[in-house]
Amino acid sequence: MQRTNAQNRRLFGLINKLGFDADERRRMVLHYTGGRSGSSSDLTIEECNNMTGYLAHLVACKFNVEDMRRDRLRKTLISFVYQLPAGFGFYKQDGDKKQFDAGVYDRFLVEGKHSPYPGKRLNQLSIKELGRLIAIMKRWGEHYSKQ
């Protein structure tokens, strides 16, 4: 059964309100179709309703694309932090499980002599600053993996 024009208008209105670009929209559709398709025209009525409900929640929470990008970049950064030796203290390791220690990492950023952004905590960094910090953590990880 085809979605109605009203459902399509609501879906794309929410997508535009949140400022999603084509790649973000495709990733979200892939998620809601269970990987079946990245095209919103392939959404079933139920998938469309679920996605619309989630997008409406984001709008109600005043969530925007920049917040989403920043969150994704923070997670990427943490994945590179996990490649560093445990001696840095940025994460705790219990067997195979690693737990990021945001307090220690924030102290490194705010007070550390090697901090690229002294005085700023992880959640205060801009998208550009996070990108630079990811590159630094990646280089550190590569350096320490060779030793």
C-alpha cells in the first residue's frame, strides 16, 4: 500500500526542518528499512510512520543536524582513544570491555600541556575542533601501535 501525500509532506517537512542532507537521510532510511533500501520512496507505511515519529521527537527536543554530527564525531573520537595504550588513562579496561572515562579526558583537554584546546571540555568542542582532535588521536594511535 502506498503512503499518502500527507505522510510524504510530513516526512520531508521534518527532514528539511532538521536540516538533514542526502547522506544523512539515506542512512536514516537504511536504518528504518533494516538495510533493505536507502531510498525514502521504498519506505512502507509503517516504516514511514516510525521514522516520522522519531523525526518529530527530534524536532520537539530541538535536536538539529549539527548536534547529530557532533555526537557522531565524539563517538569516532572515542573509537580512536580506545586504540591508545591504557596507560593514558582515558578509558578503563575490564577484560575485553573498555569504558571511556570522560572526566579524565576532559581534564586532559582543559588542563593538559599537550591539549590542542586548553580550557574546553569534549562536549564544548565545535565540529571543526572535533575533526582536528580525531586526526590527532588517530596519529597517536598509529604511533603507539608501532611500538
